[in-house]
Amino acid sequence: MRVICLRVNPHTTRGKYRGGSSGVDSDGILRIATNLLDVPAAVIALIFANRRAIEIFFRFFKHMLGCRHLLSHNQHGIEIQTYCAIIACMLIALWTGCQPTKRTYEMICFYFCGLADEDKLAGHIEKLKKQTNIIRRALHRPVCRASRYADFREGLAAQ
């Protein structure tokens, strides 16, 4: 076991009380215990700093792409499954022109299984594109917030 000490800026205001602290005061040093003995401390610090992005990626990988279970426990099998899922996500994004959603992924799976026909899939993608265009127009228009959200609601109601 190895302990790595990192100098950090402690949070001064945290907790549910205004201006107060709900935890023990920090001395500005973060201690990370790890069993990675051959990895440099700087790399472990980078992994810790980017932990939120790593968590979001694996959440996306599990929930969005349906990869809840590994098909193989071999390193090469895991790599192939990961690459296939990422390529599928990129193809969905290129095909739809939007960020892939779980419903879009499910609709494509239904299409490949024969449970949905091409018309239903095309209708779903067109609906997704319309919603994305409405959101983009609403967010990029330089107007006040009230009218921006009113336009957004009108666009959704028109569908």
C-alpha cells in the first residue's frame, strides 16, 4: 500500500449552513491510498482530478449503451466490447445528428431485431432532430429568459 499526498485548495464554505462548515477543517493536503506501486504519483493525481469525467463515461457506457455486463473477462474481449460500444455511439450521433439518447439506442435495437420498421425508426429520428433544433434555437437566441422558454414550450406543443 502506498500513500500519496497532494496539496489542494480546501473548500472554505461547504455544508448546508450558510457561511459555515459541516466537516472537519482541512489542512490543504489530500491523502490518497493506492495499491498502484509502479504508477507515478503525478499520474495518480491526474486520475483523481479527472475522476468525475471517468465516472460519467462509465455511467454512459453502462446505462446508455446497454453494456451492463462484460461479454468477456479477457483484456482483448473487454477492449473489443468497449470499442464496439464507442463506435456504435459515434455512428448513432453521425446518423441522427444529435447526441444519442437511450430511447434512440433502443429504437435502433428494435429495428435490428425486427420489432420496429424503417418508418418508425425514421419518424423517431425526425422527432429527435426537431426537438434538438428547438432547443438549440431557444438557447442561442439573444432574448430574455421568459420569451426564450416560451418559444421552447411553443415548439414542443407544436409537435
